Amino acid sequence: MCGPLKVANPPKIFLGRRMRSLDKKLVRDLRRMWAQALAIALVLAAGVSTLILAVGAYQSLEETRAAYYERYSFAHVFAQATRAPDRIARQIETFEGVAAVETRISKPAILDIEGFSPPVTGLVLSHPDNRTPRVNRLFLRNGRLPTPGDIREAVVNEAFAKAHKLTIGDRFQAILNGKKRSLQIVGIALSPEHIYAIGPGDLVPDDQRFAVLWLSEQAVDEVFDLDGAFNSILIRLLPGASEDKVIDLLDERLREYSGSGAYGRDTQISHAFLDAELQQLRAMAQVIPPIFLFVSAFLINMTLTRLVALEREQIGLLKALGYDRSAIAVHYIKFVLLIAAIGVIIGFGLGTWFGFGLTRLYTEFFHFPFLVFRRDPDVYLAAIGLSAGAALIGGVRAVFKVVALEPAVAMRPPTPPAYRRIWSEQLGVFKKTSQLTMMSVRHIIRWPIRAGFTVLGVALAGSLLIVSLFSMDSVEHMIDVTFSMIQRQDATLNLSDENHLRTLQAVGQLPGVMRTEPYRGVYVRMTHRHYEKKLSIVGKPKSPRLARVVDRSLQPISMPASGLVIGRRIAEELRLNVGDIVELEILSGWRGSETVTDFPFARAPRFDRKSIGVSHGPKGRAFVPVTDIVESYFGLSAFMELSALNRLIDEGYRISGIHIAYDRNHQGDLFEAVKSTPAIASIALHDASLMKFRETIAKNMNMMVPVYAGLAIVVALGVVYNSARIQLSEQARELASLRVLGFTKGEVSRVLLLELAILVIAAQPFMWALGYGFAWLVIKGFSSDLYRVDLIINLSTYAWASLLVLLTAIASALIVRRRIDRLDLISVLKTRE
């Protein structure tokens, strides 16, 4: 008997000639499989572009911010007081770790802009005369600084000037310390403190309704009667200094001057919003590009495995002719890397283009002197490395098969599969099914692993569509809960200083006001075990109707007579449950004695020690039980009944602001009255805030959602098309045989396309599950102390994702159908099994 074919001492071929021949074969293979190679390259390009987009934008924002902060001496620590003497600043300069201290006056103001009906909220800041500030220096875009002592001159922030088309020399009215004054713009500036300039009561910047004004320090001292004193202090720290230690020392030093609690950059509003955006970019870079790269590796594995299977005989001949294993392995690795190179080049172009688009979007929200999308070579090198790594990982199994094949084995046709009646046929499950349908079903059942990988690929592609689309559902839910269920007021008036309850009666008499609802905010340090947070407790009426509080089932609740109601974010961060006791250190509004040894509420009518459930410790500390945990999407929310909060601070009935509902027919009269009311520091309009929030979200969504959805469709097309082409390669002989036997083109196509349809439909539930999981990872990455988004995915989003995947599958099927119709029956039937 003849033994297996052996090739002894095959001739060795000169290396250069050998590689040139294989390179020619490589070019022919790519030309023959250009559509599949392009599909894989586009999936890789999607991963590369999202990586460059996310990491590039992150680095651009991070490094621009760092340079801006350093160059213009942005503060590390901030604090407010009612009135502190200037000599205190010299004492604070001696604190360990303090590099520079700057004191100033910070006051709210109402602005009246000609041709703009709603009142504009202004923040007035004093600017040192005849010297450069040690902390928070201005970038003067146009004009000059105010003349020392001249209260008529002001520098305004650039965003406000652009929103109202104001230029140097223009004038507007402002209420300063109860008196309306005319101010002239002498300069337009940017500040590192107001990169994200957001007004009180707003959720996103509204440059038309919020302005920052810098006035002469001497003039502001005189207007607000604060000569020789300050109410705001900024501190820069030395490298390595302890921020917490400086904050504690500052709180202690300012306590007797009604300090409202020092805080670091992490809770400074502009810096915090920038941090939240950077956190989102990090989450995007960590979740989405790996999915694209994984799918790319999967596609390369499918394609290269099939290519090796189809070229078994050629591989055997090459080895018999003297090509060693390493040369052939390098040949297929080149095939993989060439596809990766095409994907990387396309990804570089797309990622850079998207990056510039995102940078243009950022310039509308973040006010830097400059912001350029960074094209760091490290990012591009990382993208090359990850893409090549994904490609090689995908191809390593197929290349290993190449190396393992012996020439004699490779030159034999592969052992044909053993076709038997499957158990479902034996049970008669497919008794009434046509033979063509059974061919599709058998092919899936006999190759379950390959079918499973195809299902997984389609599911991953569809899950990316869900991740791209679900954010609109979550944001819409957040808007509905916040602006419809919780905030039902028409406007919120913030008062210049904490006022007595009779202010509520005066506001109720303003034109068109139909309902009023007071509130008070008190800044505290909340501690539970070794966890702590600084935040504001908001005092509300027992049954608020305009600015409500809703529980986790979104039902409105009444304020309990005793204890604390907290938002879910605080409960998670401080590990709190209902019934736990938290320690509160009052950082603002404290009017009690330094050491409270007796229970202060015992003097209050209708309250006793048992009913309040509050006890005090030394230095304005109190221990309060948590009575409920509620839903909240913005900020760190904590609430108490207003009377209980005022008694906690050992004060009379005082309020910080008033929510109002008013008659829209009297809106103009109301706005004019607000502009003339000294006690009102600012006004936040509910409808304007909602409109601006939707506009901001829409700008972001209109850019990012189409980008990610488009890339996800590319992935779906790549997976489905490659799967269909591989199936066509495997079944070409069978399909050609059916044509010879008299079956029509449509009937022959049905065999292949039905199999594809079954796999795509089977992928749908896995796609929904994976999409939900990836969306959960994204939501976790986006959540911060500024806002929290629930994971909400509407059924319509699942439906749209499924529809897009199905349409992509149909498009792929139509392309493959044309190839089936154009099969060369003679050449296909000549191939060996």
C-alpha cells in the first residue's frame, strides 16, 4: 500500500525571490477579497477614530485647562464670608502650604440690557487697582481695565458681550447695593474662574442671562461699604500642599466672620463641569473603542481562517516547493497587517476630523483664550499599536493553522463532514419544511461555533447602536422628571442677603405673581463614619408645591417634621440608609454659640427633644437622622423642613430665595419690577433654563449620536457582509450544483440568505442584552456630583437598533445575492471538495 505523500528535502528558494512571489500573491488576495478587507478595515477605522476622538479631545481639554490655570494663577481654594477685615488675609498667608492669597468683593447684581426684556443676572467682582491680581488673573481680550475709583466703568466677560453684541463703549444699567447705575464697557475679558460661566439656578450656561463684571476695587469698596474688608478670598497652594488642611484652617479662621465654608477646585462650578466633561471622555475612550477593536479581531479571525481553509492546497504546494513555515506565516501576517494599516489610515482621517468638530463644539461651552484639538503622536502610535494588536490576535489562530499544516496533509482535500440526520429531523420537527430550508438549518446546526460567533458579531454591532441612541432616552427622562415633576415654578428669585419671612409677602405683591414658595440653603459638612461631603441643605415648606421633592418611585413627598431627606447620590457616596445618623457641621449661617451643650430646640414651641430627633455637639455640630432617600439628578441634594432647618441654626425664620408662579400676561411688568427691586440678587426663569438645556443637549447629541450611530452601522455592515461572503465561499459548490439541477436563482439564493436571516434574528436578544450592559458602563462613567443620569432605554430604541441592523443585513444580502446570481457554474463545479 502506498503511504502518505512525503516531500523529502524540498528545494530552498532564495529569500528575496521567495518574498517577492508571496507579495504578489498577497496583492492578488487583497484584490480578490477587497470588499471583505475593506469591511474589516472600516470596523478597525471606527475603533481608531473613536479612540483618537475621545483621547485627543481629553488631552486637548486637560492640557489647555492646565496651561490656562497655571499661566493665569487659578485658585486652588475658595471661601466666602459676610465681612472680614483685610488683616485676616495676612494671617492666612502664613498658613502652611499657601503660596498666594487674593481678597476681593463679590456681589450679585441685576442688569438691565437695552432691547432685552428679561433681567440679567450679574456677578460683580472687584479688581485690584494699579496692580495685577496674585490669583485669578484676567485675559483681556479687548479694551482696558477700569479706572481706579470710577464706578461707571466695567470689564465684562466675553461670552456675555458676544451674546448681546456689546462692544467697547456700550452702556447698560445695573442695580448695585440697591441703586441703579449706568455702566460703560471699557474691557472684554476671560477668566480661568469662568471657563464654564453658569448663572445661579441654571443647569447650563446662558450667556444672554448671566454676566461677570469686574469693577475697580476702590469703587466697589465704596458702593458696598466694605472699605478695608472683603467677603471673598482666593488661595493658591504650593506644590504638595494639603488642600484639606488649608480648608479646615480657613473655615476655622473665617467662622467668626460668618464664613460660608471653604472649598476646593473640585466643587468650584466651572472646574467641576470641566471635570465632568473629561470624565465622560474617559468613559467613552474606555468603553467604545475596545468594542470596535474586539469586533475587528473577530472579523479578521473569520476571514483569515476561511482564507487558509480555501488555500490548503496552495499552502501545501508552497511548502513542497521550499517555502518554510516562517515565510508562509509572515505572508499571512502581512495580509492581516495590511488590512489593519488601511483601517488605521482611514481612522486617522475620521478621528482627526471628528476631533476638530468636537473642539468647535467645546468652544461654544468652554471659554478659553484658545482651544486646539491636540494631535499628539502618542495617541496615534497607541492607535496603531492597538489596531495591529487586535488584528494579530484575530489572525493568530489562523496563522497557527498555516504553520501546523504538513505539505502532504495540506495538499489533500479536507475530510468532508459526516452528514447524518440530526435529532430534530428524527423527531419530525422539520417534517413540513422544504429541503432548501433544511439546507440552511443543517448548516447552522452542523457548525454551531461558527454560527455562534456570527451571532455574537451581529449582537456586538447592534449593541453599539443601542449605546449610541440610548442617551437621548436617559436625558429625556431626566428632563421630564426635573422640569415637569420637580421644578414646577415659573421663576426662582435669589435674594441679596438672607431675609426675614416678610420678604415673602413683598414678593407676593409683585405684578402677576400668583404663588410664592420660600426656601433656604445652608452649607454644611455632612459626615457618616469615615465618609464626608460638603453640600447645601435646602429648607423647604412642609408640603412644597412649586419646587417639589420626589421619592425613588417619582411620587412627591412632604417634608418630615424632623430629620433629613437626602438624594440617592449622597446616600451612595456616604453609604447611608434610612434611619442612619449623620453629623452636620454648619459652615454657613451659624448664629449659635461656639459650644452648644444644651439642646437648643427645647426653647422652641411645638418642638421637643424627642420629636425633633436632633442633638448638637460642639462648634456648631449637629447629629440628624436620615428619614428618607429621594430621587435627584442635579447636584448633591439634601432637604429639611424650613422651620426645622432655621431652628437647627438657632435663628429666626429666614429665607435665601423664593420660587414663584406668575401670570404670563404680566411677565413684562414683573421683569421691570424685578429690575427695580434691590433685595433680588438674581432671577432664574424655568422656561428659559429648559430651553437652553435642550438647546445645549441637542448640539451635543446632533454631533455625537450620528457619529457613533454611523460607526455602529459600519460595524454591522462589516460583520454581516463578511459572514455572508464566508458562507458563500463555503457553499459555492452546493449552490452551483442546485443551479445545474434546475433550481432558480431566487431559490438558490434563499439557501444562503435564509441562513443569514436566521443568524441575524437570533442575534437580536443578545444584542439587546449587550447594549444594556454597555450602556450601564457608560452611565457609570458619566455620573458625577454635578449630575446623575438614570439608565433608561425605551423600547423604541431597541426597535430602532434592530431595524438598522436588519436594514444593514438586507443591504449585505442584496450585495451577496448579486454574487450568487453571477456564479460561474463551470469553474465552481471544477473545484475539489
